[in-house]
Amino acid sequence: MAKGKVNIILFGAPGAGKGTQAVRLADRFGLTHISTGQVIRDEIAQGTELGKSMDGYISRGELAPDGLVVDMVADFVAKHKETAGNIFDGFPRTLVQAKEFDRIMAKNGVEVDGMICLIIPDEVSVQRLLLRGLESCRADDFSEEVIRNRIAVYHKMTEVVAEHYEAQGKLYKVDGSGTIEEIFERLSELIEKFK
Ligand code: AP5
Ligand code: MG
């Protein structure tokens, strides 16, 4: 790792608390937060060509094409390699993305310090997302079917990415159950060790 910089992947199923915790951790440790899901939602809201090409995937709870997401992250890394560090939330989500990500980071002279996986039971995910769906404007929170599809896609396509980082000795599992504050303390303690 480049001295003084911390690059973390915050990993876990839909509803695991990645976004909630990433915002707080970014604030506490002075890191930059990128959520690929949020970048895609912003593109959709702005009506860009990129957004239009991704709209269908996100509303069905499927993954957007690897190439498009990798390009987005490559752009981000190139622009943020001099910052104190970054939290990658929702990326990488497939093995193809993970391998490309390793290449992108190396090319920019930075390195992933750790992947932190928030672990929660599927039913907790469903309950959290249904609850948010009552008031949020996220297209993928409205229906239980789409929520369950996102979780199924996570198990089928994404979970395996943890093994990629485990093989590099970089996987850290954290219990994602409990209050937002309790989980934040667990994560903060871990990130202190990366600094
Ligand atoms: P993305 O935006 O990444 O969504 P997701 O992974 O489905 O997960 P969420 O953002 O819903 O959950 P989270 O873990 O961030 O939890 P949160 O903190 O919000 O991706 C959306 C879509 O974009 C994908 O389906 C795909 O189409 C596309 N996409 C994105 N990245 C991609 C990629 N790399 N490749 C291809 N496609 C990609 O919390 C959830 C709720 O729970 C909130 O209401 C929160 O307030 C609540 N909550 C959080 N913590 C707690 C707690 N401890 N106790 C009680 N409630 C809690
Ligand atoms: Mg999120």
C-alpha cells in the first residue's frame, strides 16, 4: 500500500449496510466513498446514454455489464489515487471485475488493503430493504421479488469475489447484525489497523 493511504472494499449482500457504514467511515477516516450503484442511479437520474443503458438491469435487480462498471471505476481510481484513500462500495461484484480492479489499482500505483465483508442473514436483508422501499425512491426496493433477485444474484455471482481476496490474505468478515453504531465501531477498529 502507498504510505498513509487506505483502500478498502466494503462488501456484502444487498441491505448489509455497505452504504450506511461507508458514509460514516469516509467521514471518520477522511476517505473518498464510491458506490457504483449510486453512480449508476445518478446517471439514470440525469438521463445520460450510460444511464439509459443501465436502467433495465438495476430495476430488475440484475448486474450491469462488467465492462461499463469497470470503466466507471477505472476513471474514479485515476482521479483519486492521490487522496488519503478510498472506500469501494458495491464493487467489485464479479470475478471479472475483481481481476480488472487489481489491474487498475496496480496501474495507478495503489493497492487494496482489505475487503471487509458485512455478514447478515438473507431475511434481515429482505426486511431492511422492504422497510426502505416504503419510503425510498430506489426502483429496486419496491418489490420483494426484485429484492430477492438481488440477493440471489449476490449468492450466484458476487459471493465468490470474497474468495479472490481471501486467497490474497485480505478478507475480513464482520458481523453486520446489530445497531448502526455497533457495526460502525467494529469496522472502525478494523480500519485503524490498516492505517
Ligand atoms: P447497490 O446500490 O450497490 O445496491 P445493493 O448492493 O443491492 O445494496 P444496497 O445499497 O441496497 O444495500 P447496502 O449494503 O448499501 O445497505 P444500506 O446501507 O443501503 O447496487 C444496486 C444495483 O446497481 C445492482 O443491483 C446492479 O444493478 C447495479 N450495480 C451496482 N454495482 C454494480 C457492479 N459493481 N456491477 C454490476 N452492477 C452493479 O442499508 C440498507 C437499509 O438498511 C437502509 O434503509 C439502512 O438505513 C438500513 N440499515 C443499515 N444498517 C442497518 C442496521 N444496522 N440496522 C437496521 N437497519 C439498517
Ligand atoms: Mg448501497
